[in-house]
Amino acid sequence: MQPTAARKQTTQEELARELLDLWMHLTRGSSQQMFDVLGELGLGMTQMKTLLMLDDCLDEVSVNDLAKRLGLSLPATSRAIEGLLRRGLLSRHEDTVDRRVKRVRLTGEGRDIVRQINVARLQGIEAFAASLSAPQRTRLLAALRDLPYKDPR
């Protein structure tokens, strides 16, 4: 009887490539639903990015900081903010220490829009989950529950 060969260790590069393939597959499956929601809401991609970035922030952020996080110019970020402010999706106020600094955060309506976008994303992921066999779903869920990626919020 021959000893079982040791299983080859997976490199972080191999895992990253496989995760990218999965992510691309999942986003392709949900893109149409998300674009439909954006069209219904009259939101552009920059506005969507702004809402999603602010949803990731635990507290309000300065417009300048938001521009850096989005990788956009200050004028482009300001235009996106203005449109979202007019729709009541953001609130803006002066910083209490430096009145030149403007701070923004999502309103309740803005958070509702983010939830709608995430529901559209979830539809594509649900379609992927439905394509898996019951044992595959069980193994994938067990592996995911073992990972430290959950947001503690």
C-alpha cells in the first residue's frame, strides 16, 4: 500500500485568481438587475459609487476624503453629492471645528437606495446558489462560515 501523497498547498495567488473568477461570475449574474434598479432610480455610476462608499463609512466624511476614497476629482465628487442632496439621499453640514470643511452622510432614504442596489446584487448570487447541488451549497456555506469577513456592524 502506497502512502497518500500530501495535498499541495494552495498559494495566495492561486486562491486570489479563483476568487476573482467567482466574483466576476457573480457580478455578471447580477449586473442586469443592478443596472435596471439604477435606471429606475435615475442614478449614474458615480452616484451609486458615492452611496455605496458612504454606506461603508461608519461616520460622516468630509467631501475631500470621500473624493480620495472614490478616486475622483473634488469637482466630480461635488457634482455627484449635489445630485444626491437634491434627492434627499445625503445630508451635508459644516465641520464643527473647521467651517470650510463640508461633511456628508447617507440619510435614511439613501440607506434604502443602497438596500435596493444590494437586493439587485443578491438576485444574481441567488441564481448562482440555485445552480449548485445541495452538497455543494452545504460545503460552500461551511467554508464561508469559517472565514473572518463578516462586518461587525
